[in-house]
Amino acid sequence: MLGKKNEEVFNTSGNLNTIIGKGSSFDGNLKVQSTLRVDGKVKGNITTSESLIVGKEGNIDGEISVRNAIIGGKLKGKLNATGKVVLEANSMFRGELKTSKLVIDEGAVFEGNCSMDGGAEGKGEYGKSVSAILEQKAESKDKEMKVAK
């Protein structure tokens, strides 16, 4: 369910005008002018100018392009968000994620790759993928261990 912090993302992102309800399913490409809420199943590509909200029962398999996303259910595929992505507790994300800001609540599952630009490409570790940062830290730790011996 949307928490107070997540309602702020939703409220700044326009009107909710499209809902795929619980028990519904959709196969194909979906383009929405404003905010989309999914409580059913979607297989295919989704593009929206504003936010995507995936309810606890929601399940999406495909490529998504949005401004903001609040994931409470399951999402498998690629997610490209120009703004903020929130993975709520008990949500599940598998795939590739590209965003400026990412919040992962305790209890959420994230399996895949994430790259964040934060509007700061080329400035320190910002703009690098999470896996690249972890690899760099592992390499520097190996060097520290060799020097210590």
C-alpha cells in the first residue's frame, strides 16, 4: 500500500487515470498519458509520461519507461525511470533498472543490475552501476590485503 513518503511521489506526478484492476490481464504495448496503476497482470511494454504504481497483487513482465515508479508487487524486465523508483516491502524486482533515485524498503527483493546517474555523470562514484562500484571496492580491498601481508 502507498505509504506517506510514496504518496508524495504520486501526488507530484499528475492524475491517476488508468487502472488495470485485480483479476485483469493485458498482453501488448501500453502507452498512458498520465499515471498508471497495475493491480492485475501485464505482459508487454509500458510507457507513461508520469508514474507507474504496481499494487501488492500487480505483476508486470516487460520493458517500462516512466518518470517515477512505486513497486509493491512483482516486476520482471527493464525499468527506465527518469525520476524516483521505490521498491516497497514485499515487492520483487528482477531485471535491469536505470533511475536517478532509488529507495529499497526492508523486505523488498532486488535481483539484477542497477545504474543511477543522479544527474551527476562523471562526478565520483555517481553515474556508475552498483556492480561497477562493488567491483572497484573489492579490487581495492584485495590491494589492501596484499600490502598488509
